[in-house]
Amino acid sequence: MINWGSKVKGFITDFGWPRLIIFFFVAALFLATPFVGVRTDASLSDVLSRFGQNGVMVLAMVPMMQAGSGLNFGLPVGIVAGLLGSTIAMQCGLTGFMGFFGAALLALPFATLFGWLYGMLLNKVKGEEMTIAMYVGFSIVTFMSIMWLILPFSNPTMVWSYTGAGLRTTITLDGYWSRILNNFLAIRIGPFFEFPTGAILFFVLMAFLMWVFMRSRTGTALTAVGSNPGFARAGGVSVDRCRIIGVMLSSVYGAIGILTYQQGFGFIQLYNAPLYMAFPAVAAILLGGASVNKASILNAVIGTFLFQSILTMTPSVINNILKTDMSEVIRILISNGMIIYALTRKTKTTK
């Protein structure tokens, strides 16, 4: 006879009370929309749009976590590579799909190089990867804040008008590739609902490519290194090499992820804007059920949807109930709370 009580208890233990509470909280927000004067279709449309914008950056967490390098708080390393690709593409006058995919191709060499250097550094500090990664991210953002002022860009859309040099803090993508994915094959139902078909399809494509890689020989070795480095080493797998590959792939996905975010947002944000962009991505994949030592594509999908649902629904529903803006407070509480919860449940791997 099936002991349903023990199965439910085991599920709750594995999934975690915080995740269950947030799941039911999101469900309650959607159910409450008709009663507080918020349109459910408009809210769902916003959630899907945010999902398409942010999903690839959450996917960027998977390879590094699977390789045993911990949560990628150094995601700004990849983001900076994406910013370089997008600004160079604008400087070259690329527009439309050619602009978006041209920016991605231009970003790849930077993401690969930065990821390789980043991975080499993390191999030197095994056991302290997440702490070092955070400061690597802060450092590269600060360094690039100087470079954005001195790099020889000249596109009048990008540079400060009164000096003719140095990039603006926020650069509009109107006329370049603003919402190029969101509007591709978009399905509109009524005046309030829009399904961002192109952005969702692009996320599915990136998730599929990740799935294929993780089932390749290299991807299997990478997972083995994250699960049990000692066993992987005994089997002839180069632990350091696999960790570097995981970090490089994470940086590449981070670069493409910021391009996906930009096209949906409609702007390129430079200087200190990428400083804390790793935290929402980290919180999202943890919310999806990942642990510090193990993550999957499904964790990224579920976590992104739940996290973006909270960010979208909280301002419209909770603010209407409480008559005050609590969205930022709840976002910070959930983001940092999920990170703390995951760190307290960290499991040790065999060296």
C-alpha cells in the first residue's frame, strides 16, 4: 500500500517550504486579480514578456553549477561581453535581426575570452568560488565604467552630445533591434494580451542547445565533475578543464542573455547597471528547485516563471490591496531570502 503521507512529506522536504510558499503566493496573486481591479490577461502578458527577456540569463547558471563551481555571482563577466557586442554592433550600424544576431556574434569572442580567464581564476580558489565570483563581477563592471568613457565610439545615438565622446548611461535601441524578438510572430488577443512568440522560441532554442550540450560527452563529464570530482578524476576526466568549460559556457549564455533582455527592454544600460544583475538570476534558479551543487534546465524554466510572476503581480495586486508600493521590498526579500536558504542547504562534494 502506498504511504501517501510519507511521499508528501518527502516531496516537501526535497522541494522546500520556501518554494512551496512562494508557489502558492503566486497562485494566490493570479486568483486575486479580478477582485482588486487588475486585468489577468494583461498581467499574464507581462509575465510572459519578462520570462522571455530574462530566461536566458537564468539558463546561464546551469553549466557553472553543474560543473561544481557554485552559483555564478560573476554573471556580469558575461553581461559585459554582451554589452561590448551590442555597442560595437550599433557602432557598425547593424539593425533588425542582423543587428541582434550580429551583436551576439560580436559578443562571443569577448565572452569566451573573459570566461576562460574567469574560469582559470576560479580554479585557483576552489571552495571559495562564489565569494570570489561576486568580487570578479563587481570589478569588471567598475573597470568597464572607465572603458565606456574612453573607448572610441562615435555613433551620435550612443555618445554624450555635449562632449562627443564617452557612451551614455542609457542608450535607446529604437531603430536598431528594440523588441525584435518579442514582436516576431507575436500573438495578440484583445487589447491587453500579447504572447511574445519570438522571445519564447529563442529561449526554447537556447534551452535545447543547453540540453544537447549537457548530454554530450563533454557535458556528461562536466556533470560528473560537479557531482564527484574525485571519481571523475579517477576516470581520467580533467576536473579543471571541465570547470573552465562550464564557466565559459555560462559567460556565453550571460552575454546572449543580456542581449535578449535589452531587446525586450528597449535600451542598453551601461556603467553600474550590470552590478547586481546576477542576484535575480541566482534567486530565480534557486526558486525553481536548484541547489548550490545541482541545477537543471527545468529549474531555470520554473524559477524564471515564478520569479517574474512575483515581480509582475506584486506591484499591481499587493499595491492595490495595501495602497502602498511594496514591490521592491518583496523582490529584495525573496531574492536574498532564496539565496540564504540555498546556501544553508549546501551539500559537500567529494574532492
